[in-house]
Amino acid sequence: MKGKSIAGLALLLAAAVILGAVAVFGIGGGRLLSMGNIKLGLDLSGGASIVYQAEKEDVTPEEMEKAVSLIQGRLDRKGWSEGEASLQGENRVRVEIPGIDDVETAVEELGKTAQLEFIDENGNVLLTGADVKKASREVGDAGSNGQSEPYIALEFTEEGKELFAEATKNNLGKMIAIVMDGEVVSAPMVNSVITDGRASITGGFTNEEAQETAARINEGSLPFNLTVIEMNNVGARLGADAVSTSVKAAVIGVALVLLFMLFSYRGCGFAADWALCIYIGLEVIALNMFNVTLTLSGIAGIILSIGMAVDANVIIFERIKEEMQAGKNMKNSVKTG
């Protein structure tokens, strides 16, 4: 029995050491699962905070969800993977992008909506992006040069299908220009009436350009514009100072809790401190595993949770002390406690 107890203690000690090492140094060159690998929020790393408002009075929840999805998709494509778009109120979208310096560029990129138009030789608009059901990047022979290259495949809505069929019928032997944001990207000659509701845009695109353009066309069907009504910068220096101060506060807070438990309850306190170290290591690893973005209030919550983690220990230990003072032996006191 004694051997099993010693083996159990050794196992717990090894767990505490391993968890502590992983939490501090991480795994591998990328410091996987380490506290240095935890994503920091806007208030800690600095960045941009932007609020967009829909330019439409009776906007529906479904339309706003689409706007949030639109902006989140742009954040991901621009490489701002830590950025987050969320609904604020009924007609606003809040965007927070940690670690970005040029907030003006972010505003321009995120608020940009593709304006797609199909225009005949007389300058008449035949269809718009609202008539496009889906745009996707494809690779194949869609041009006149006979070479395989990236292009944008378009699929029209039911209404757009009829409009496009009518447009090709009325413009046989003529060109229909496909215009994106005022720039002609393709001007194919209409050789036949197209009734299947499909078309393609060619123009010597790279894979990335075709993917980006297709995404912007899909976003162009949003039935309202987004206007910036609030834009704030959080300096990186302010965020760095907040991290430094918060870490110091956390270290001091944890040290005080550990010392209090050790001096107040001696052996039992040491066991509680041991368990608390394991708890902190698990918490750091969990923040990494679940890709949590840590904010200033989050650090305060972690410090509070560490204090709460020993709360039950304090209650139990005090109960054990009361039982021992009443004359019971250690085994019965611990059982009652």
C-alpha cells in the first residue's frame, strides 16, 4: 500500500514537472502549447477596432449574418486569422484585428464590395452582381489562346439566367464587357445564345487573383453597403505594457496564494500547491488547444480562477483542523473533512 502511495506521488510530481515544462517552453521549435504561443487580444497586442453600419433601414438578421460572414471571410483571406467579426446590435458589425498597424488599409480592404456589371457596346448595363448566384475559381481552357489557365466561372440566379439569355440573344456577334469596379476584365464576343445560366471571366488571372475576384463577386450580392462609423487604434506599446503588467500581477498573485497555503496548512498546503501547479499548467495548455484569444479581462479571470481553485482546499483543511481539535485522529479527521 505504501509502495502504491509513493508511486502515485511520483506520478503526480512527474505530471507537474512535465506540464510546467510544456507550459513554459512548449513542444518543438514552434513552442506548441506554451504560454508564449497563446493568441493575444486587441487590448494586449495592439491593433484596430472598426465598427461598420449597414446603409439600410429595414435590414434583416439574415442579411446581417451574411455581412458578418462576408467580413470574416475577408479577414481570413487577408491573413488576419486572429481578426474577428461579430454582430453588434441590429445593424452593426464590429471588427477587431490584433497586431495590425495600418488601420486605414484594413478599413479599405474590409469595406470594399465588388461592383460587377455586364455592359453592351452601347454602355447599357445588362446584368449586375446581384444576378450572380455563385462565382468560383476554375482552371481550364476558357479563353481563346487554347491554354489552360485560371478563370472565374459564373452561375446566374433564375432571374439572371433569363436576363443573360436575353442579353446574349440581343447581342449576337457583338461584345459584352464584364466590368469589375469600373475596370473591364473581359470582353468576349457573343457567338451564340447562352441559356444554361453559366458564363466565365478570363483575363490572365493568377490562382490567387482568380480566387480573390470570385470571392469579391460572391460578396457583391450583399444588398446594402457598409459604412465605417467608428475606428480606433490600440498602440502595440500600450498592449505590450499591459501584457507585462498583467504577467507580473499574475506571478505575484499566484506566489501569494502558494505561500499562504504553504504556511497556513504546511503539508496539506504543499499538496494543494502541487495540485494548483498542475491546474495552471493544464489551463495554459487548454488555452492553446482551444485556440482561445486572451484579453486583459481574461488574464484577470485566470488569476481569479487560481484563487478560486484553492477555495475548496481551504474549506476542507479548516474542517480537518476542527475535527482534530475535537480529539479525532488524523484518518477520521480527513474522512470527515
